[in-house]
Amino acid sequence: MLSALQIRRRSSNKAFAAFRHLGALGLFFLAILDGTPLPTFGGPDILLVILVVSRRNPWYEYTAAATAGAVIGAYLTFRLARGAGKAYLDKFSGRRIPKLLKLFDRWGLGIVIASSAVPFPLPTSVFFAAAGASGKYHAPNFLGAVTLARGFRYTGVALIAHLYGRHVLRVLRHPTQYWGWLLLFSGLFVLLIATGILINRRAAEAGG
């Protein structure tokens, strides 16, 4: 079993190295995968930091590539789930899935925005699929929410990497050593997003 885990780790490292070698294009494709049921474990954030720290290209070029890929990946999952309906959700396995779907039923696009914006590995593709399978949301509204959230996330990560360099890379590679700070920043992200959602909802109610 240990040898099987070692082989899997080596293959994942080789795949990540291939994405890294491609630069912004590799980041674009990795971000697409991140929006699908295939797990990347925060790969786009890590690769974004590595590429920004290398300073081969401007940081905003990598931000644009990551955001564009993330939106495409999210839309693919949304569209496939829209066509297949609730049956598409069977592709996701795990004991947490029913709880995640309950979160979506309660918060809708709010949980899509929050999970897309927080720079922490989360099962966001579950919410993308749930949004599509529910049939409640129009594609432009969904894409707008994902674009804003992912753009906000990757811009923040790239700017911090640009300013603080390898310190950010160390945090991403060993997140358990900095879990307190990660939870703090994640909480701030969620608070800001929740505040925006609440303001928009009240404005919509007042306008209606």
C-alpha cells in the first residue's frame, strides 16, 4: 500500500511539474481542472505563487490565466450538471457531500461565491454542480459570480506573492504549520463576501 501511495505521489508531482513548465498556459489548464470533480488540492494557488515568484511574466498575466481557466472549469461542471440533473451529483462521493448540498440549498450562490473566493482547498466543484443541477440559476449570473470571486481570490494571492515572495510559497506548501493565520484570513474573506451578499439581498428586497 505504501508503494502505491508513493507511485501516486510521484505521478502527481510529475503532472504538476508539467503544468509548471508550461507557465501561464499550464496554470490556465490546471485552473480548468480545479473547477471539475477532479481534485487538485489547491494546485492553482500553489502554481500561481510559484510563477509569480519566478517573475518571468507580470503577476497580473498569471492572475488572468488562472481566473479564465477557473471560470471555464466551473462552467463545464455547471453545464454538465444542468444537462444531467441531480444524477450528476452522484459523481461526488464522501460523507460530507450531503452536508455540502444542504449548505447550497440554504445559501445558493452565496456559498458558491464564498468557496470560490477563499484561498483554501475546498470542494467548490460540488457547489458548481449543485448550481447547475438545481436549474435555478441562469448561466450569466453563475459565471458573473464565479468570475468576481475567483478574480478576487487570484488577484489577492498573486499580489501577496509579488510582495512577499517565497514566504507565501512556504505557507502554501506547509499549510498545517500556519493554520491559525489561514483560518483568520479565510474568515475575513468569508466575512467580506457575506457582507456583500447581505447588502445585495437587502438592496434587492428594497427595490422589489
